[in-house]
Amino acid sequence: MPARSVSEVDFIGFRIIQKFQVNKVEMLSGGDILIRSLQEEGVEHIFGYPGGAVLHIYDALFKQNRIQHILTRHEQGATHMADGYARSTGRPGVVFVTSGPGATNAITGIATAYMDSIPMVIVSGQAHTHLIGTDSFQETDMVGISRPVVKHSFLLKNAEEIPEAIKKAFYIATTGRKGPVVVDIPKDVTNPTDLFPFEYPETVSMRSYNPASKGHSGQIKKAVAMLLEAERPMIYSGGGVVQGNGSEDLTSLTRTLGFPITNTLMGLGAYPATDKQFLGMLGMHGTFEANNAMHHCDILLAIGARFDDRVTNAVSKFCPYAKIIHVDIDPASISKNVVADVPIVGPVEVVLKELCRLAEAGVAKRSEKQTAMLSEWWDQIEGWRRQDCLKIDVDEGSKVIKPQQVIEAVYKATKGEAYIASDVGQHQMFAALYYPFDQPRRWINSGGLGTMGFGLPAAMGVQTAFPDETVVCITGDGSIQMNIQELSTCAQYGLPIKIICINNRSLGMVRQWQDMQYEGRHSNSDLDSSPNFAKLVESYGHVGFSVTSIDDLDVVLEETFSLKNKLVFVDIAVDSNEHTYPMFVSPNGSMRDMWIKKGVRT
Amino acid sequence: MRRRIISVLLENEAGALSRVVGLFAQRNYNIETLNVAPTDDETLSRLTLTTLATDEQVEQITKQLNKLIEVVKLANLTDGDHLERELMLIKLKATGPQRDEIKRTSDIFRAQVVDVTQNAYTIQLTGTSGKLDAFLRAMSDSTVLEMVRSGVSGLSRGEKVLSI
Ligand SMILES: Cc1ncc(C[n+]2csc(CCOP(=O)(O)OP(=O)(O)O)c2C)c(N)n1
Ligand SMILES: [Mg+2]
């Protein structure tokens, strides 16, 4: 038989291509399939760091321009950026890391997102399929290592699984109680020379995963009846209301009922903090009025909150007079730490709408007696509020800056409208207490895991999503040094974050506990040799200021926020002996047992 | 603290079992026995585990298990009437007068001798865990060479079923 001519081969090749075009099935490599799947999910930004196991994927990324990749300086930074991105936008954050050390470096960020129920999809490279289990180079069991800190995970064995796995990963991450999902992909699965038909599924259904779509209407009716008969009602809402987009409905329910409300550290901004009905944050460092109102209430409506030990103090002494209504999307959060009298499992937004509808009708029929009791309750609350527990003690004539004053000055300079990403420590609590948030998704902080090093990269994620907004990172001299390398990423991508470093030359929160519980023995909590931060950031091409006197604070901050296109680092020396108050007396205290200031207890 | 039997229908997928076991370790619940195998529908495994827990703990355990994506359905069999069985294979030293004694006790328990050598019997016994324990006590004078128990399997009595 004569060999086929070249033109004949071309012709056949052409026919094949044509056939696929008719059926709209494209042949793509695993790497391309992954990137296309992410595009189909509407992903616009990926935070990541390349390495051997993800080189095929990075090559596929290079060939397109719909998704922007932000190259970080450490995988932990990438995860916190994706996390901050997700917290501020409500859209899932996406991370790429390589196998082995890339994957393990991502764990802290994954755990941080997991503890706060933040939607994220983490794609990690893995060793070749045939090498898995052989202790091959940069092999680590990512699915195993991340298992306790993910909502779910996938280990893919061939490229054809990619579209469905990605679809499921986004679906799982963003529905029900949200959380991070890991997709671990062996290098051979993304091999550029092996082509597979690509089709992205439009819908996903999983027989074993069906999060609740509405609350039980009988329970909701019962809850409203209880709320309308309450003598000393209290609303306590958490991060679930922010993540579940329930702020608007929470606000209208609270206003309809005229009840006092408090937010958890995670829930700040869900209800406008400058409103009269807001009693401030509750919990370990909560306000006197919020914690007292919790302790004395007779009906507690808890929404998207999980009765964390940092909120309840001793559980046995928690809300001794209250019947508890608990709304949450996660049935496992209900009656876990504190038994709920009326449990309602459902998405907060849907349940809140239903509560609003019924409450509006009910409030109109409220008796005079009930109205009188409510106003008596408010009188009692106003009494607690008059204690003015957040009043800052300033020594007359002193130039020393108090950390609380820094937050107040930042609030003033940003008109209360900035996105504030915080690190972990005293400065975090000061920020939570002294920067009242009137909108949800403005306060970005690691509540559940309490991860130092979260602030800067989280702020970068926010700034990536909102390039024109003012994004502030409130940090401490300890925390900032846990991910300071990301200053270089900021330079590369022109992220004009404003970093406010409350520099107390110590691990302040640790020091505070040592003062209070270890007779002031400051074991390893002094930070003696921090760099000259202002000079350090200048070497990255940013602007650095140092402030040491209260007289300069406002002026420097004004200049800082006027430099719209520059990253500015403000290193502010503050009183290193300051403590964060109020603070629960623990262990075995109730919510009303608090230290109000040094040596002063309730 | 009471003994509970929890029966779980699980997606028959790699890694699913490790999530169940991991959950118990991570949340400080105990597992007394555990067994798992595919069902007639090969996409599903059925897993049975026993644990010692208070009412509150078992509520948390079932809620947390239900949160695992691969858990399709589960039931706490000890909530109602149920059947439970466990299989034991036990190899006993059997020489001299011991041989008859072991055989007699086995008969009383309706156990079967399934393998014999000059010096050993291998005995198979099924029943509730309590029955297996009682057999072991009855054999306390004999020398156990080795033994294995399957862990508990169970079903609800009557027409109640755990299926999708
Ligand atoms: C990664 C990590 N390691 C340790 C801790 C424990 N820890 C909590 S607050 C704190 C001190 C934080 O110091 P700094 O950032 O300077 O904040 P400050 O309390 O001084 O305002 C430490 C060490 C933590 N939360 N995270
Ligand atoms: Mg410090």
C-alpha cells in the first residue's frame, strides 16, 4: 500500500478538528482543563506560588489572561490573601501551591479559613501518581495533613475528573457552612501532552450533601412568639450573619423589635455599630454593657454564632435566666456548648427574612405592659453603658501614645469607612472595640484560630478585590514580622495598603496575661530588636513613618491616608504597659465578671 | 456513658473511611469497634461503629458525622430495637483433657470448631458482643493462642431500614 501523502494526513486532521467543533468538545490537557474550569467558575484572581508539581498548571495559566495570578512571597501569605479576598467580597478565594513544602506552608492559612468558615479553594500539586506513597521528592500526603482543617478535599487521579471536582469544590466551599476545600492534583494529571475532552458541568448535585435551604416554619413561629413576650430580650449575632449575607435583615429585625444587640468578634459590622441599639462587642474583651445584658437577659436570640468559649466564659454560669433561640446553618453548632431551647437550622438570611415578616406583624400588637418592660430593660442597659468602659485613661500632659488613641485616630482619618484587616494580639482587640463598623465585611480578622501574621496578607487580598478602597492593616510589632515578606508582593502589584503598627515593643497580649496571672514575669514576651520599620519598608520602595508623640499622630495619619497610591507603614510607639480591658475574670467566671481596668473588677 | 451502635452509609470512595476515623480522633470521641464493607449497591459502604458516649456526646457525634461530605445517611441503632452480631475466631491451645472441655463449652455457646491440629482448636462464634465476652470468660482457663473479633454489625429490627 502506498504511504499517505502529506496533504491527505492534513485533510484527516482537519476533519477530526471539525468534528469536535461540531460537537463543541475541545481536547485539552489537564492543566488547561483546570484553568478553564476556574474561568468557568468566574475566578478572577489566584494567589499562589509555583514549584515542580504545578509547573504544567502554571504554564496553562501563562497562556491566558482572564485570571490574574498574584505571586506571593510565602504560601501562608497566599492563603491569607485568598482568605481576606473571600471575607471582603463573599466570593471564594483561590490558592495555588506546589506539593510538599508548598502544601505544608499553606496549612496555617487553610486552618485559619476553616475556623472562621471562609470559602476557599486550594489547588495543590502532588507527586506523580505512580510515585505517591514512595516518599518521592516533595511528596506529602496533603489530603491527610489538611483533613482536620478542611470542609472537604479531593485527590484527583486523572484529568477527566478535574471539571467535576472543581465544580464540586466551589459548590461545597460556598454553600451551607462555608469553608476551605483542597484539590490535590498529581503532576502527571496535568501533563500538557495528554489531551482529554473538556466540558464543564452546569450544575452539581451530591446525594450526600444537601445543606438546609430554609428554617423550620413552626420553630420560627415559636421563636417570634417568645421574642414578643420577652421582658429582657437580647440579640447576639456572629460571623454567620456576615458570611451568610444576613446583615440587612438582621438590622431590620433588630430595629423592628427595638431590642439591644451585640456582635461577636467575627460578627462586627453585621449591625451598624454607631447605632443606639448596638451595645458593642461581647465576650472576653467585650463591653461592660454587652456582657451584662447577656448575663441578665431572659430571651436570647443567637444568630450565626457558636457560643465559643471566648464568648460564654464559664458555660455553667452562662445566661442563667435565659431561654435560648439559636439560628445556624450548621446543626452541629446548635446545642454543642450551650443547649438551645428553640433550635432553628437554616441559612441566616432566609430565616431572618421569615423572622422579620412575623415580627413586624407581632410588634404592632405588643401590649402597653410589654412596651413598658422593654423600656425598663433599656433603662437598666443605659445604666451599664454610663460606666463608659472604653474611656481611655490618659495621663494629663503626657505625650505617650495609648494604643486605643491610635485606633480612634485611624477611625477619624478614614471617616470610619475603611476596610480594616487586623493581626492578633492587644491591637486586634483595640481595633475591634474602638473602630465601630457600620457595614459588614469591613472588619477582616482571624477570630477562631487567632493567627498572627494574618493581617498584612489579608489586607492585600482585600486591596486586590477593591483597588480603589482604603485598606488598613492594624498590626503589632510581633505579628507584622510573621509575614513581613509580603511587603515585596505589595511592591510588585502596587497594593497601596496602609499599615498601622501599634508598636509596644512586646508580645503585648502575652505580656498582659503574664502581668495578670504570672505576677509580671515576662517570660519571652519582650521584643527587643525589631528593625527600624520605616527604613525597612523604604527598602521595599514603600513609604515609612515613625510616630512617638501624641502631638504628631493626627498629622502623620492625615498624610498617610492622603498618599492614595503608596503603601505607607506607620510605626507608632505606644505605651507598652497598656492592657486590653474589659476582660473576663476566668476561669469559672460568668459573663458579668470582668476586669474593668488594672486592678478593678466588677 | 452508654454503648451506642452507629450505622453509617458512606460513599464507597478512597479516603472516606479516614475522614470518619479522623473525626473521632480529632474530636476526642472513642471508637470501641469498627467495621466496614461495601453493600449490595457497590457505590456505598456500610460502616458500623460502637462508641461509649453520653446522650449529648452521641448527638454531637451523629451531627459531626453527618457533616462529612461522604456520609450519605446514618442511624443510631441503639435508639431502637435492633439486631447486632459480632464474629470471633479464636485459636486455643487444646491438648489432653482440655480438648473435650473446650469442645463442650463451644457446643453450649453454639460455637463451631472450624480448624483442628494436634495441639489447637480454632473456634468460630457469632453473637452479640456480650455473648462473645461470656465465651471468653468461660474459656479463661484455656490458653488463647490468638484471636480476632470483627467488631459489631447491626440492623434495626422490623421494617425500619437505613437506605437511600
Ligand atoms: C502564630 C501565632 N503564634 C502565637 C500566638 C500567641 N499570641 C497571641 S497574641 C500574641 C502577641 C502578639 O504580639 P503583637 O503582634 O506585637 O501584638 P500586641 O499584643 O503586642 O498588640 C501571641 C504571641 C498566636 N496568636 N499566633
Ligand atoms: Mg506588640
